[in-house]
Amino acid sequence: MSEPQPLTPRQEQEEHQAAILATIPRPKYKRIPSGEMVLDDDLNPQEGISHTWANFYRNHWVDALAGVLFVCKVGRRYVIIDGRHRWFARKGNPYMFDCLVWEGLAPEQMQALFQYFNQQRRQPGPMEVHRAAAAHGDPVALRVDKVLGVRGVTGEIAAISTCEAVVRKGTSLDDGEAALDFALRTLTAAFPRTDRDRLKGMLIAATARVYLVHGSNPKLHEDRIVKALNGSGKMTAGQLLNVGVGSPLGGTGRTAAIFRYLEEYHARLSGGNRL
């Protein structure tokens, strides 16, 4: 009898979120005045309000389409889980909203609700989703934050979706974490901190792919990849993003081209012996 296969990172994410959502009780209906509701900085900070959307609701308000807001009661406050733009549009004018209210939820349950509703109802920003996922213990998000902290680039990463994709592509969470660590370690070694392009998504994805494809091969030498990344000091990260190597293998676009470039450079330094 074959042994059960380990869960993929994506499956672990889905199971983790489903397990938290299963612990949440049914909400109760209540009409709540807008003045009694607040935003929680950990869920949806004030600066995260899109004034384009808020102005749209303000200028085209129709009571029949106000919809239902999802809120959690925390002490005497009603914290908005979903519906912040509709609430913000009526913030200056007292308004009674129809709400579904959860009471007594733990912070990780509130975060899981926030992520679930916002994934279903609108497209939140990548960093917003990542922070919410990390806050409720999402395994992929936690691995990403761990690597960013170890490599000291937490405040520099704009390509957070790429980082999460790298971890998910691993055969396991450990493998995905190792690939992301390899990419950030070699990129920070290859380029100075003043080279702002060094942590772009395409560079992270292409460098991590080297590890995901060849990480178990003893012929893989990290110092050669570092040399390939900075072209022995002749190429900036921005220039490398524009490198072309003919027909890229295993995909299309500049990410695949950079991956092919790194492989070919490594082979030349290895005396022509490919990985």
C-alpha cells in the first residue's frame, strides 16, 4: 500500500484557512450607525482606503444598493471586516447600515474572515493579502516573512506575490523556503543595496528557479550564480532585467531568459559542464 503523499504548500494554505473558518460561529444581523464602526489598522488601515471607490459610492449612493457590511464586535467597537469604502462614503453623514456581526472572535479568526471576504468580493492588494495571511498563521506567508527577516529585506520587497509563488512551487514548504532564501541571498550578495532593481519579481523568480531545478545537484555553485547576476561587476540589476538569450528554455519572457542566462554562465565557469 503506497504511503500518502505530503500536502503541497497550496494545499496546506487551503487546509489552514478552512480549519480556522470552521471554528467561526454564524453571525447575527443588526442595524448599526456608521459612527459606531471603525477600521482596524491590522486589517484595513485608513491609508488603505481607495478614495476613487469612496467617491464613487458617495456620488452615486443608492440606499437600495448599500448592501450588507461584515463587522466584528470587539469590546464596544464594531470593526469593519468588509465594506470599508461604503462606510467611508457615509462616514461624515450618520447612516444606519445593515450588518452581519460576529462576536467574541480571536484575532486570527478576524484575519481569516477578512482574507476570505476580500478574496471573494474584491481584489485586495498583494501586500494587504500577505499581511492578513501572515497574521492568521498562513504557512506560506510565514515562510516568506521568515526569509525576508533573515535576509534583512523586509521593507524592500515590492514583489511579495513572487516571493509567495516561489514558496508554493517547492515540492514542500521547506524546499520552497530554501529556494526563496537562495534567491534573496544571491541577489543581495550580487548587487549593492543602492541598486533598486535587484529585488524585482523577475530576478527573484528566475534566481529561485535555478534552485528549484538544480538545488539537489552538487554541481550547483552559488558563487557562480552571484557572478552571473552581476556580470562580474559589469552589469546592474536593471541591465540584467533586459538581458536577451535567444529562445529561452522552459517558458517565455524575460524571467525565463534570465534563468537561461544564469544556467549558461554557470556552465561556462564550470568548463562547459552543464548542471
